[in-house]
Amino acid sequence: MTDQYIPILLTFVISGVVVLVMANLGRLLGPKTHSAVKEENFECGNPASGPAWGRFSVRFYMTAILFIVFDIEVVFMYPWAVLFRRLGWFGFAEMLVFVGILSLGLLYVWRKGALEWD
């Protein structure tokens, strides 16, 4: 019985070793000299401007959440597309209902102005 768990245990041990090696590889191979320029934070190649704990608009978070919701929609559509012929008309109708509900949600969000960026 314990023979079946050996490959799982081995996978966890190898994964742990890989994580430890990758986490510490930067320390071993990275540059050792420090200067004021190297210690300065950069954002997309530009020097930092303003405090690091700046406030973001709620619209930023709304856009991110909407992106995630509609990204998840695609995750559910892929298996449906793979099994499309086997599901038949019932599967097609179910997907129409699913896409219809999501379209109503998109229409609601659009009308509320959550997609507008001022």
C-alpha cells in the first residue's frame, strides 16, 4: 500500500528541492556590489514618482474584476467547444443561456458606466 505513495512523495521532494534551488540561485549568482542607483526602485524602467502606497481609483479594481469574470467565461467555453458534437442541441442551448446571462451582465455594467475611464 505504501508503494503507491512513493512516487507522490518523490514528486514533493523534487519540487521542494527545485523551489529551494531557484529561490537561492539569485543570491549565489547575483551581483554583490550595492550602490544608491542599484537600490533605487524602478517602475517599468522609469524612476519612481510619488509615494509607493498611492491610492487607486475604484474603477481600476472594477476593470480588473470584470476582466477576470469574462476571462473565466472563456475557461468554461473551451471544454464545451471540445465536446460540442457530443453534447448536441442541449449543450448548445445551455451555452446560449450561459452566454446570454453573461451578456446581460456586460450590458448592465456598460450602462452603469463601469467600463468608462475618465
